[in-house]
Amino acid sequence: MPAFAPFRITVCGLEELDSHCERGVSHVLSILDPDLPPPPAFGRFGEHARLDLRFDDVIEEMPGKQAPQPGHVAAILDFGRGLAAEAAAGTQRPHLLVHCHAGVSRSTASMSLILAQARPDRPPAEALAEVVRIRPQTWPNLRLLEMGDALLGLDGRLVAAAMERYRDYGRDNPEHVRFMRLAGRGREVAHLETR
């Protein structure tokens, strides 16, 4: 099967970073909670381009939490544009690793946006499907997707794909749906029934 993007992709959580030190990662998007330092594993990655972003995994403004902001999404898309330009100009295929704490929400939303931007000729739902293919536990952060969908001019198509993803994953994982409601992420699951 041909690659979806002109660069290799990996999504992982913080605890998995050590296992990727020898995989030839050339670009890293690191998303963690505010005030956390860069993970020590990056010292073993070799030379790489990296964007460090710090915000909480929330989809609404909440006291004591730093929600993703438009500037964060603009930085993610700018990093993705630079990566795509390098892939188009270079002789080697870059390898992008995106991580957050668990490799489920912030990272998968960010990778979906980068892929949708890299392949404007493909439906945005295919970008999300590619992330699900490599990371089956994908539950992308809706706030990131909403802002990115608007910045990319996708007319809500990536957000609609995410709603389908929440429905499909939630059908088999009702405990996850309940957890999302308790975590203040009700907009992601408002259209779902909990068994």
C-alpha cells in the first residue's frame, strides 16, 4: 500500500519514547502538560528538528488548565509545512514522531491536522483514518481539530470525521465514553449513548 504522506509517521505516548530512539526520527512534535521539561529520551534521538508545545488535554477553557489555543495550532501547521517542504526537496524520506502524554488525544489530533494539510487532494477523513491505522486507540482532541479544520478551510469535514471516530470507538468502549464525560469532554460524546 502506498504511503499516505511523503514522510514516515509515528504517534506514541511519553512512556514509549525510549523505544523510538533508534528508528531514524528526523522531526518531533512534543506535546505535554504545561511546565513539563523535554523528555530525557530526546537526548538519544540523534539530530532532529523539534517543536515543543505545552498545554493541557482539554477541549474547553477550564480553571487551572491551559487549553489549546489558536497559536498552538498555527505552530503545529507551520511545523508540518516545513516538514512537507523538506520531504519534497530532499533525497531522504523524513520521519515525523508526534507524542503527548498517552499518545491518544493531543498527538493524534495534531498528526491528523498535519496529514490533512500535507494531502489537500484527499478527503480529511482519510487523514484521520491513517492515524487510526497506525494508532488504533486514537481519540483526537476536538478543540485542536476544530481550530485546525477552520485554519485549513476544511468546512468541518475533519471535525465530522472525528465525530464518526468517537462513535465507532465509543460503541466498543463505553467506559471510555463515560470517562470523557467526567473529564469535561462532553461535546465529543454528546451524540453517543452509554451502555
